[in-house]
Amino acid sequence: MQIRGLHRSIYRGARLASRLETKERSDVVERRDASARWQQARRDGLDAKAAAKAVGKPLSTLYRWQKQPAPKSTRPHNVRKPRRDPKLVLATERLRKQYPMWGKDTLAPLLWREGFDVSVSMVGRILKSLVERGLVEPVPQLRKGSRHAPRKHKRTYATRLPKGKKPDKPGQIVQLDTVHIGLVPGKTIRHFTAYCPVAKWTVAKAYNRATAAAAALFLDKLQADMPFTVEGIQVDGGSEFMAEFEEACRQRGIRLFVLPPRSPKLNGHVERAQRTHKDEFYYRLASVTTLAQINKLLRRWEDIHNTYRPHQALGQITPLAFLEKCA
């Protein structure tokens, strides 16, 4: 039996595999693969005409593809240049500078009122050319620099946490963070946690929103409830730890350190404390919905955490016992 070619599905699979392996144009890949299979069929004993029939391409096409693996560009040598009325371009530029946020759909009717017979798409092309030439600014750039855009607060007091700096006594650096708590569907709160990595002492309170004003109020509770002087506070780059909170730290003489970007591990102590609050306190509050009730129970949980619950990191004693031992 004489075999003149393989099954057509094999060739289709080979072409598909070749296209998946390369990022070249599909027509270039098709030409190269067809030429390679044609040459292989000829080496296997078929003449040029029979090999072309086995490949499934005309013989003249294969000869042409062998000489020219990549197709020639069909782009004309002399491309058509847009012809626009200079008065129309000037009018479009004038209106766009007068109303910088308006696009083609809004400017086209204004041009019609002035007597210009122009389509909306033509106005869009004129605006695009004006933007490329730098005569008008694009709308996204104007929105980015708009006065109505949200203001980004700048740090005025906080400093970057020095590399390798760790507290060695209670209150030297207290870690502060917030976490989102969803109690029941439609009811969420923001839980503030302050944690001393040395004494393992924690202070917590819940608020409806995590704002700088709420953080400043929490600072009063932090200083009142911690049994030692708070010398420094460590926070991440959240906006709730700017503005009023930063000013409150400055007025109290508390040093404020900000973590480097993408460094949650440096806040690991307070992150772990928040996990404890979630697992050991909030799991029981499915029926509690008011903020006053939550904070009342949270105050009781604080006392349990600081004066009754043993801590493995402290040798199975309480934070209160640790402070009494160090005194």
C-alpha cells in the first residue's frame, strides 16, 4: 500500500499547536508550516505536484510561499490625508478650551448652531488630533487634577519607623490598627485595637466608621486605659491615622511612627490581637447590634484579656501580673 499523506486532522492539529507556541502572525505561521510539510513530503518520495496535493495547497502557492514566507504589506504608499476645514478646527479648539470637560457629543450641536455641517465622529477625530498636538488637555488628566477630587492628606508629624527598631519596655511603641467586623447582614463596624508588644496589654473600642476623628477619640481611651506611659505609637498608612489623629499625637507629645509600604508583618502583634478579638469575643455577638452594647461588652472583654486570660508569650501569666513582676 502506498501512503501519499497523513489524515487531514493531523495537519490541522499541527497547525494549531504551532500557532499556540508562537506569537507570530497566523498567516506567517501558515505559510511556513505548509512549506515545511511540502518539503518533507517531497523528501519522503512524493513529487512536487503530489506533495502539494497531500498538503492541500496549490503548487504555485507553495512555490510563492517558499520564496516569500511573510506576506507583503497592503498599506498604500500614499495614504489619504484628512481634509478638515481650518475654521472648523479653530472653532472646535475654541469651544473645547472654553468648556474643557465637554466631549464630541456635547460640542457637535454647538458647532451646528454656528453653521458647520460636521458629524459627531468628525468632531471626535478633531479633538483627538488636538490632544495629540498638545493644544487641549484630555479629560482624564483634567479629572485627576480637579479641585473636586478627594484631597490626599500629607503627613505633618509622623515619621517613618526606623529599620530594626523594636520596643524594649512597656509603652515605648504601641501598635495601633483597625479591622472591619461584620456582625449581621447589613451591620458592620470598625474595631480599633491598640496593643503593647512588650506587656501584651490591649485596648479596644468599636466605631461606626474608621475616620481620623474616631482615631483621635480612641487615643484618649488608649492613654486612659493603659497602665503605663505611652511614648510612641506605630500605625500603617491608613487615612484614619492622619489629620486629627496626627495632630492629637503631636499635642500630647507622643511619637508617631508610620510603617513602610507593604509591610504588614511589622504590625504583626496587633494583627494577632485582632484575630484573638474576633475568635474569642465577636463570635458570640450575633444578637448584639447597637454600638453601645458592643462597647459595653468589649470593655468587659478588655479586663478579661488583660487581668485574667493567661498569655503563652508571657509564660502563661496575665499582662497585669507581668507588669507587677517588672515593677
